[in-house]
Amino acid sequence: MKENVFQRVSLGREQVQVDILQFGDDTLFVREATFQNTFTIKIILKCSRLVSRLRVNFHKSNFGALGIDRDMLHNFSSILNCNIMSIPITYLALPVGGN
């Protein structure tokens, strides 16, 4: 894989770089909102299917992003073939999104 193809996002005052969060059967990719990152997520999920023989049900999967316009959000969700989640959400009793 090319270097810097999958751009990280830095969060908080300390600029902590977050890659991926996993819990149980949930996976959260935390990345910059770019078309390249969206295609890379799709490729990672398809490759995981080939290796593990476990399928991702994209119709049950959700996609969300903060700070991007609705048109870009719809484009990203169509690339991934999944639903757009409503933000803010609560994940593992922690609020995500909002202001």
C-alpha cells in the first residue's frame, strides 16, 4: 500500500492520532473526510472478507461524518453502499458528535 494513502485525523488539544476503534462486532474508522479514504475503507472491508470469509452487510452499516456538506456525505455513503447515520449519536454510553 502506498504511504499516506489512508490519512489519519488528530483530535483534541494534544492532537492524538486516532486510527480505528473496535468493540465487539463494531468497527469505527476515524479518518479525514476524503474520497481516497472512503475508497480505502471499502477496499479494507472487501479484503477482510476475503481473508476471514466474514461478510460486511453494507445495508445494515452506517456512515457518518462531521463538518462536511450533505452532498459530500451522500457521495461517501453511496461509495460504501450504506446508510447515513444521524449525528450526534451515543456509542457505548459516550456522546459522539454535536458541537
